[in-house]
Amino acid sequence: MPIATIESLDYEGKGIAHIEGKTIFVEGALTGETVEFSSYRKKPSFEQATTTRIIQASSCRVTPKCPHFGVCGGCSMQHLDASAQAAVKQRVLEETLWHLGRVRPDVVFPAIYGPSWGYRYRARLSVRNVLKKGGVLVGFHEKKSSFVADMKRCEVLPRHVSDLLLPLRELVAALSIVDRLPQIELAIGDGVTALVLRILEPLSPADEVLLRAFADEHGVQFWLQTKGPDTVHLFHPVDGAPLSYTLPEFGIRMPFRPTDFTQVNHAINRVLVRKALALLDPQKGERIADMFCGLGNFTLPIARSGASVLGMEGSEALVRRARENAAANGLADNTEFIAANLFEMDAEQLAALGGFDRMLIDPPREGAIALVKALPDPESGLAPKRIVYVSCNPATLARDAGVLTHEKGYVLKGAGIANMFPHTSHVESIAWFERVGGEAP
């Protein structure tokens, strides 16, 4: 077996080594380690491999907490100390900003940390009836596979949900639609655990009895989804408490439906909102835009400052709920919400909205290239003086940062990561852009 010394980690957490001019990506290896490896994919310029033996281990290597690590595809970094994971993600962010956007932040923010275990309040669990493995499986997919991992527990799910994995297997196995229930979506709010069953055939009366009994015994809500997200409805208990999460620093309670987008990690979300608001520094009387506003996760805290906030979002359903959330929190008077496709925003459409003093952008993985290109040119003096950009994809953040700094007259004052998904390679980040000549917080 060949041997390599690992020089660094890539954005997926794989070890990088070089042998005779070829780059080797080694799964399961850490920076500084000497490992024996076996290649499973060979190309002229690179190879992909797995670690077969660790000859010299890194001081940052730890024993994975989950017995399914390495098989389950839900986590990729449990063998690396949690603080070192954040350092790796910070390096990924900085290198991506430079290599793709040709921009470096003036300041690198300290990483935002939170709970490393039991943090995942949203998940999409696959369900398969696999006779070869003894029956129904409920869990995440195996690594690089469409097969469902044979999971008996999950350390990143809250303990009470992890404890439901085996009972859920037994429940599904007892249903008449055992082969027509491919997915269970998890959504947890304050004191409420909702499970959305994706069903491809109607439940029988006996199935309904089983579901009600399970929900009552385990203290969960069952929701049913027969087709698209609009078909999701509460099944039992019919008088169940609504899902919601809180942002206590801003006196906000945010109701949501189980299929609405909310952050997976509620603890990190609270810190991220606090950081974003500190950087944005909204002032009473200012007009501020919250682009890709969703349910109003940032809109409502901004409005709490006394600023007037326009939230824009592509989903009509989310815009309706954002309006409802603003009204429920006493913020209807200084918020406005508009449904619009921000991926097709142009300069004329943006100008028609009127000027903004500041802007927050929180796009999905595709980023916000159309929006940043639509911003007024520097010489116009009409562009927001400050932009805070929350990103779930370093590559699209870097691309958009390149436009903001090289074409739109902004300086990248600071950037850093929030470890929203510990033990995975997912990189959540926040960046602060200041128009040249603007103020500092």
C-alpha cells in the first residue's frame, strides 16, 4: 500500500497529499498525518483514496462519538477535534475568497461556536424497507450511496429524536404502506417535535390508529405530505402546539411550518443574528433591505431597532408568513414584505424599490449574483453604505464578493465562519462590506 504525508484538508475535509506531481485526496486523513491509503479513483492529475492505516496520527485526531461514522454520510469530520474543524472551515473561507473573488477581508472574525452534539433541529430522514437487512431502515444515506444507513442512533440529532430511530422502524414496518413511505422530515421548535411523513398512498384506518398511539406515547406531532409542500397538514394531535423558535435578545417569537426553511442549529442561529445585527448596526429612521428574507429571521430583529425594513423573498408562502410573524411581534408598522425572484433582479427593478441605507443578504447556495450586479455603481452615491452578507456557500460568496469589491466600490471589512453544522464540511459564514468612504460600526 502507498504511503503519504497529509499537507492540508480540502473543503470536504479530505486530506491532501502530493506524490510525484499528482494530488491525492485521502478520506479519513488529517493534516500532518502519515497514512497508508488505497485509491478508488485514478485520473492523470489526481487520485481519490481512503485511509487504510494511520502510521503517525495528528494531535487533533479524536475518537468519533457515533458508531456509524464512516458508513453514514451525515458527518465527515467526527475524527477531527471540534475546534480544529472550525479552523479548517475558516481556512476554506479565506482561501475561497482569495482564489475565486481575489479579495481578502481586513479582519477575520473569531469563529462562532455552539453545541457540537444534538444540535440538528431539522433533518430529512430516508425510509426504506430492506429485507436483506432485516426490514425497515430509517436514517441518513450511506456515504456516497443511495442506500439508507443502518442507524440505531444519531449523535447530531437531539437525544429524544435519536431515541426514536428504532421505534420509528417498528412503526413503519407495521403500516400497510410500508413500501410507500420514503421519507420522514424532522422539524423541532421550542417544546414541539414534528415529523412529516411523505406518503405515496392513503393511510388505512388501522395505520391512523398506530400513528395516533405513537404520537401520544412519544410526545410528537405527525404531519402528512401527499404531494408537494402545499399538501402538508397536521394529522395528530389536531390541537398540537404550533412550531416556533425564539430570538430572546430581540423579544421575537417566530412561528413556522415544518417544511418552511429555518436554520438547522437554533443556538448558532441566535448568535449569527446577533452578529449580523451588530455589523449592520441599523439606526432608527433608516431604510434597510433584507434580501432573501424567508420568515423574517433577520427582518424582525432589524425592525426592532426602529428602522424601516423591506423584506424580499421568492416564495409567496414565506412572504405571507413573514407578514404574519411581523404582526404577531408588533412590528407590522415598520416592515414591508414583497415576493420577488431575486435571482432575476436587475438594476431597474432594484432602483424602483427606492434607496436603502443598509442591506442584509442571506441567499441560498446559489448566491446573489444578479442582486449584487444590480446595485448602483459607486459614482451614483445611491448604493447602500453597508452590506452584511450571510452565506452557506463560500464559492458563491467569493464570486459575489469579487463583484462588490472590484465593480461596486465596496471594501470587505471582515468575514468569518459560523460552525452551523459541526462534524460536516458545510461552511456557514458572514461577511461585512462597507462602501468606500462609509462609516465603521
